Amino acid sequence: MISFDFEYYRPDSIKEATDVYAQLHEEGKSPLYFSGGTEVITMARKGALKFDALIDLKNIEEMNVYRKDEDGIYFGANMTLNEAAEMKDFPLIREVVRTIGDHTIRNRITLGGNICGRLPYREALLPFLLYDAQVYIAGINGIKALSINEAFNKRLVLSKGEFVIGFKVKESFMDTKYLNIRKVKTSEIDYPLFHIASIKDEEGIKIAVSGLCAYPFRSYELDKHINCNSEPDEIINNVYQFIPGTIKEDNIASAEYRKALFELNLEKILEKWGEA
Amino acid sequence: MKSYKDYTQLILKINGQIRKVIVSPNDTLLHVLREKLGLTGAKPGCENGDCGACTVLMDGKPVKSCIILAVEAEGHEITTIEGLKDTPIQRAFVEESAFQCGYCTPGFIMNCHAMLNTIPDADYDTIKEWLSSNICRCTGYEEIKKAVKKAQKIAGGL
Ligand SMILES: Cc1cc2nc3c(=O)[nH]c(=O)nc-3n(C[C@H](O)[C@H](O)[C@H](O)COP(=O)(O)OP(=O)(O)OC[C@H]3O[C@@H](n4cnc5c(N)ncnc54)[C@H](O)[C@@H]3O)c2cc1C
Ligand code: FES
Ligand code: FES
């Protein structure tokens, strides 16, 4: 039960959604977009999130589809994690989303909600960062497409009234080799101590990380550092200069423990790519 | 565009029946099922999406009704434990004594039922993946595993 009142709107089109957002904003209300609802409802129930109105995006057809376009494969932002996991074109996306939460909750969590959420993990983002996906953002002035690596800086940067309608990944990434390591403290169904997803293409090794800092990241400087021709030991010793944040310390693990485990697993990744 | 601004009548399809209920946008589906429709099978546990005690089916898929708003259920088919009658998994739970206090049982049964309908011959890994969504505080996991195997046999899946 949520202890405060709010209004609920379910638009049938992108325009209806941006219009109702603008109208509510003009009326002095604080509207919030809503997709799977797993974070919004949980935080609202705990009193950690307040709003006057929810705008449920789930009826917007454009956001519910998965399709092959000429310039890549489009994932609608409303696809649930289980729906995304059923799509076999990108095994890394499939593998990453299947580690988030549990199977039942993945029938509700959406790609858009996970990537735009407020919690530190947002693991579904990792493959999209590695594939330098296009993110489609709708706002009162229409739709724009941006590189996700440009649009993401600690969080997906959206202006007032904007929301994500989908992501597009180039088909050329379908066969790209990948490695994926997710470490949890005890139970598999838990937020990760850290999650490293990595691919190797003609530009070299790329990594994206969640759980290590207060936000997920992919850093070009880090990729450059990893691809320098130094010994793995040296790469790992100097790695923290290129990590864009402080290492997380919480009731699950100390920063020292996270660091030690991260170093071990980064070494594993470098070794495996060395062998490949 | 559908909108709900205050207490309004909502028409829900639950266990094959049309049910009319007055809801506010901030009512969760779990709350409405239990407190307004008398369907107390789905249980409140963590109310945080962690334990699975509140699991119901939405269009045949298991969902945690504590983190769904009742207004979101409009236009979808909801099935609660009250909507299952003598299904293979219910029989198997009884035959294998797959419950102790029984608090988690409706949630487990709804999830198992959906899994067996979707993947009748689910293997060990699939069963583990689906059922890891539910927690049993009495830790009767061995019996639950046996019940799933038995239900597969009863239903002819294996
Ligand atoms: C039991 C449980 C376990 C979990 N485990 C993990 C885990 O291991 N790893 C992990 O990464 N996550 C995990 N999560 C998920 C995470 O905590 C969030 O609940 C989830 O990612 C939110 O997705 P949603 O679709 O439900 O979004 P919502 O709750 O609907 O929205 C979340 C936020 O995103 C915004 N938003 C939603 N859709 C859009 C859009 N299309 N465009 C712009 N903004 C939008 C909303 O305004 C809101 O601020 C778990 C959640 C639960 C309940
Ligand atoms: S009560 Fe819904 S998951 Fe625990
Ligand atoms: S039987 Fe008691 S919680 Fe499962």
C-alpha cells in the first residue's frame, strides 16, 4: 500500500505521454514516468519517492516491439527483461538480463526502467554501453537518437518531460565474442558485488562495469588502458586511475573486499582474452 | 488515454470472472485482491518484490502482486490460487507434503503452475531459475522440488 495519493495516466501514444507530462507540469504537479513499476512502487511505499501523478508508458506500441531495421536491431524500452532474454540475437544481452533479480520479477522489470532507474546497479545497461547502442529519446519537441555513451553520465541524462522509447544495436555485434562475470556475496538472487561485461572487437577489449561504484560505467580511458601492451599485473596496479568513481563500501562488502575481488576477476578477463 | 484521478470503479477479470471494484490509483493489486475482493490466497510477505508470497498470474505469467498497481491489471487476465482447482501441482503438493506452515504455498503453486503450463518438461536448471523467485521460511525446498517432479509426471510432461 502506498501512503499518499496520486493520479494515474495511461497514454496510447508518445505524443499523449509528452503532452500529459507538460500539462501536469504546467499545473504545478510533479509527474513521473512509469513502466515496470518495480522501483517506483517499492520506493513510494517506503516513502523514498514522491510524485503527484504516474504516466504509465506500457500502452505505447512503439515501446513494446523488438524488430530488425536496416540499420540495426531495435529493442523497445518497455520490453521486459524476460522478453529481452528470449531474443537470441545478442547472447550477451540475454546473459546479462537473466542475472537481474529473479525470474518472476523479470516479467515486470523493463529495459527502460532498469536503465533509467535510480538504484546504483542498472545492469541491463552494460551490453548497450559496450555495443555503443543508439538510445531513442522522446520529448515535447519530438524524438532524438543519441549514442548511449554520450547520453549516459552516471545516469541517462534526460531533460524534463523526456523518456526513452527504445535502443538500437548494430547487427554487426551479433557475433562479437564476450565475457561476463557477475559476483554476488551469497545468494545468486542478489544485487552484485560487481558485474563486468566485456567484448573484444577490431578496436580491442571493451569493458563495462556495474556495482563497483555508485553507478554503472564504461570508460574510454579505461578501455585504452586495458588495451595498452603492458603486463596484466601492471594494468591492474594502475587501473583505479581510470575508474570514474570511488569504490562502493556498503553493508554487503567493504571497498577493500570489492577491490580485491574485482582485481582477481579483471585479471581473469585479461587472461581469457589473451588466450582467445 | 485512460486515467484514474481518485476512487473509481475498475473492472478486473479475475479467475475467469468479471469483478467490479472501487480502487484508488495508489492501491496495489495485492491489497485489492485481499482487502476488497476477499481473495486472500495471495499473501503479503516482504511487499518488496523479494519473497514471492504474493505471486499471481497475469495473462498466464507469474508476477508479484505487491509491486503492481490494481489499475495496471485492467485489461489483463488475473489468476489467483482461488482460480486453480485440483491441478497437478496442487495434488503433488499434498501428496509430497510440500508445505509446513503454508504461508509461501500459494505463491509457489502459482509460479509452478505457470512454469508447467509454459514448459511442461522443464529441466532442473529451468525449475531452479523459475522457483528461485519464491522463498520458503520453513525451508521445505526438497519437498517442493519433489512436488514439481511429481506434477510433471501427473501432467504427463515427463
Ligand atoms: C526483488 C528485486 C530484485 C532486483 N534485483 C536487481 C539486480 O540484481 N540488478 C539490477 O540491476 N536491478 C535489480 N532490480 C531492479 C531495479 O531495482 C528496479 O526495480 C528496476 O530496474 C526498475 O525497472 P522498472 O521497469 O520496474 O521501472 P520503474 O519502476 O517503472 O521506473 C524506474 C525509474 O525509471 C524511470 N523510467 C521508467 N521507464 C522509463 C523510460 N522508458 N524512460 C525514462 N525513464 C523511465 C521511472 O520514472 C523511474 O524513475 C531488482 C528489483 C527487485 C524488485
Ligand atoms: S510480498 Fe510480494 S514479493 Fe514478498
Ligand atoms: S511452508 Fe512455511 S514458509 Fe513455506
